[in-house]
Amino acid sequence: GGIATKTGPTHRHPLARSAPWLTHSGRRICRIRGLMGQPRLLILVLILLVATSFSLHARTAAAQETEVVAGGELEFQNHCAVCHGVDGKGRGIMSKFLTVQPADLTQITRKNSGTFSFWQVYRIIDGREDVRGHGTRDMPIWGDRFRAQSGGNDAGSRAQAAGRLLGLVFYLQHIQE
């Protein structure tokens, strides 16, 4: 059967076989008649779906952030705490033997006008940028050490070292006071 219209004889809608829920004049486009007739309800349902999606995304992102920060903390405790202290305040067991005292790493943001300069911190730890205020570079060049521990200077070793460095920087960002 066709669809009767006000202007002419019955005709068959081109999508009638593949989409029987379509009707003429574009008035009803699905079988959920009540929902399409209630724009406020439809908007509310869409808002709830979007909010739920963002909530799930936020929880996943928070879990991923926690995992990265925990990995960075592990790197910090294994490699940095001996000089910077387990709390990052510069009072590690080796600090009394150093000519230049280790920095309080919880104060990076405060000392930089409220900004944590993520990539500058990364370059300092990696060894590409000197630590300001040091006469010499007493701090180990962790980028070189991590690459060596990963097996060399190939792409995989560089990526693994970069991941460890990123974890450290995310951890330092996390402990800012």
C-alpha cells in the first residue's frame, strides 16, 4: 500500500520497504511516538546520555592518571629520593654530601609564578637543559641512564626512556604544594 497525501493519489515512499517506520511529510520518523512528540524529554535523555559518557570518560581518565603518577612515584623513589628525599623536599640521605643542596621539588610551581613548566622539568631531568642555580650539573642525566637501561639508543629504547621520564614529570607535577 501507498501513502495518501493531500495533494494527490497514493504513492509509495522510497524508503518504505527498508524503513517502514517512516511516514509522509516527515512528521513521524520512528515508532517511539511519545518520545519524538516530547522534545523536552528527548533533550533530557540526550543530556543524560552525554553526561553518563563524560562521567565514564572522567573515571577512566582519573584511573589512567593515577596509574601514570604511581609509575612516576616508583621511578622517583628508586632514583631521586636518595638526594631529594622521599617527600621531594630536598632532604634525602645523600643531600649532606652534596656541594649544592637538592631542590625542594614540591615548590617548582610556586617558584615559577604559579606555573608548572612541564617540558622544562622534563628537559632538566633528561639532561638537555641545565639546572638553574647549579655551578655544575651534579644531578645525573636520567635520560641517558634510562636509555642505557632500556638497551641503547634505538627507537624502542628511546620510547621506553621517554615514558619513564614522563612518569617522573607527571609525579612531580602531582606533588606540587
